[in-house]
Amino acid sequence: MAQQEVPKTLLQALVRSRGWPYAEAAKEYRRIGRALANESDADDCRTADVSEPTWRRWTGGKAKGLPNGPAPRILERMFPGWTVRDLLGPPPAVVTSQPALNESDIAMTARDAAAHAGNAASAHLPEMTLDQIDDDVRALAVAYETTAPSTAFHAATSLLRDIQEKLERTQRPRQKERLYTAAGMVTSLLSVASFDLAALGAAVQFARTSAMYGETIEHGPLQAYANGILAYLAYWDRRPTAALRYLETAKTFGGIGDMGRVRLHAIEARAHAHLDSPVEAQRAIQAAQEPGAGMRDELHDVGGEFSFGPARAAMSHATTYLVLGDSQRAEESAVHALALLRDEANPDRPVQMQVTVDLARARLLRGELDGVDEALAPVLQTASEWRTIGLVERVSQLRMQLARSGAAHAHLGRELGEQIEDFVALAAAHPLPGTHLAIES
């Protein structure tokens, strides 16, 4: 049998010991890059890759100097205990033959293995610490609708930093999986809060980060939820076709419960409405209304912001019908949503106020100005910190709709117009320039 040539670099020796061909090594390189990006928000690591010619130069001892970042960080994470200079240099010792083993050698190997296992076992967190993290994430999600978005953003940021710090302290795979799940859920909440505060770019970045956390641990519901966020952010950004692509991706993930399925169908209906496809929009609404199979998952059924029950579905359908210009169905869905919310109503809750504005807009489509005034009264009393982008955009669109209607010159119409302008001027979030598609009729 031909003897394998002596490795030219330590990197080549380590790769051979692991039995990695180039494709496997490149896959691990990309995975480590994403993990580093998630841990330290290093964007240069997120899309890091290594071509086969570059890999051959590194392993074959033909590299001229040290590689540029982020390669050193990734290589040193792939092969702990070695610097990139060590890895690209010759092996510490070249073994050209296999010496005979004696009992002392075997015993030493056993002791080394035991020491390594002991170190790994010591690098873990108390289970109660992880339980507390889970409780904190759940509490944040449940309290979101009754917490001012700026306050929720700061709380979520603090919690994410705590989770990231704990990820550095444990080496146990199951603990890391729980922490990555928690990190993904918190970044989803940060995306929602950023959107409520009219920071669309940050909202997209947080949603992508959440999706990557989900990909790291192959968590289907988390990836589906994050792609759902990206979908509705896309149609707010006037890209409904992109929204449908995100939704198609979201549907490919396994483990999604009934609530997650309803949410995706509701978002899909809105995207079709923006594309002026009423038949497809109605088909998606009907799919959302079909009875479920009783399936649950560990994200959507946490509750709070992650849930998507009948009230939220009805609220979404009301907006979809407004986009399609169907005032009758829009009002029916809005009234139904408000009835479902009545038992748990909070007068300052923005999602409740949003559907109330949709009810007013549906009535304005039919010229019922008194009905608009009646519906809008509680909305205009909303505290400024609760005037999120979803609410402000709806009210702004109502103002534009009012200006285009014959009611604009009526005494009540002029009064409503002035009140709406004052409402928007004092809002915490201001309308996004050129971004009105998500709620236009």
C-alpha cells in the first residue's frame, strides 16, 4: 500500500486526522463563520467562505503570509488551541511510522481523554439558569403588547446580551441549543420592536439574525416565524413578490403548529392583496380559517407576541380586505376582531387601536363620516409612546383617504383632519417615507 505523503502544514495534518475533504472543510468553515457572527455581530464572518484554491494553498504550505480577516478567527475556532500561524506552519512533529504502543502510552491517552471530558463537563450552566432565561423570554413576549415599544426594546437588548454571555460559558450541546433558541426568540422580538419604532432596516437585520439562530440549531418554528417577519417587512417596503418568496421558504420548515400555519396564511393573503390578486388573497384567508389538526409548537404557543390566535387573524384579514377595497368584509372582520379582544381589552394597546382605525377606514369607504368619528375617538386618545408605526401609518392613510373624499369639506371632516394631524405630530413613530403599501386601499 502506498504511504501517504508527509503533511506540509499543521492544518493539513489536522484536516487529514478528521477525514475532511475540501467540501466538508468548507462547510465547517462557513458554519463557524455564521456562529461567530451570531455571537459577536461580526458581519464579515456571516458570509465568510473559502475557495478550493485558497484552501489548497493554506494546507499545502503555499500561503504567503497570514490570511486576511476573518479567516484567522474562523480557523482558530475550527481548531482550538492553535494560532493561525501555527496552523499554516509545519506540523510540530512529523511521524513517518507507527511506533509500537505500550501500556504507558495507552494509559496516558486514557488520562488525556478523561481530562478533556472533565473540562467539557465543567463548562456548563446550572439548569435553573436556563430555566430563568426561558421564563424571561416568555415574560417579555407575553408583556409585549402592554409594554411601550421603546421599553420592550431596551429589555430585549439586555436579555440578548445575557444570553450571548451565557453561550460563551457552556460547551454542552443541549444547553447551547436552548440558548440559541432563546436568542432567536429575543431577536424576533427586537425586530418587532424596531418595526414599531419605524426602524425598518434594523427590523430586517434582527429578523435575519433570528432566522440564522434558527438555522444553527435547525429549529423549524423559529425559522418560519422569522421568515414571516421578513415577509411582512417586505410588503411594507413595497416588495410583495419578495414577501411571497419568504413565505414559500417559511412553509418548508418542519414542526410548525396550527397557530404558525394560520399566521403564514394571513401574511400571504396580505401579500396577494398588494399584488391585486383578490382570488389568491381570498384563498389564503380561507386556508387560515380552516380547522387545525391540534398541532402545537414551542414558539408560537409560548403566547403573547408569538401567538396568532383568532383575534389577530381577524385583524389581519380586515387590513387585507381594505387593501382589496372590500369595505363590507373589512368592517365585518374588524368588528369580529374587536369582539374577540373585548374581554382582554387594554385601551392603550396599539394592536387594538390598529384594527379600530381599519374599522373607521372601512366606514369612510362607504361615506359614513359619523361612523368614522365614533370609531376614531378612542384612537386619538392613545398615549404618544403607544403611537407605533403600524398605528401612525393607518391614521395617516385615513387622513389621505379623507382628503380625497367629498367629506373633506364637511365640518366634521375638517375637524377629523385637524385631529389626525395633531395625532401624527405627537407620535413616537413617524410615517415611513414612501412606505404605505401595507395598508393602502
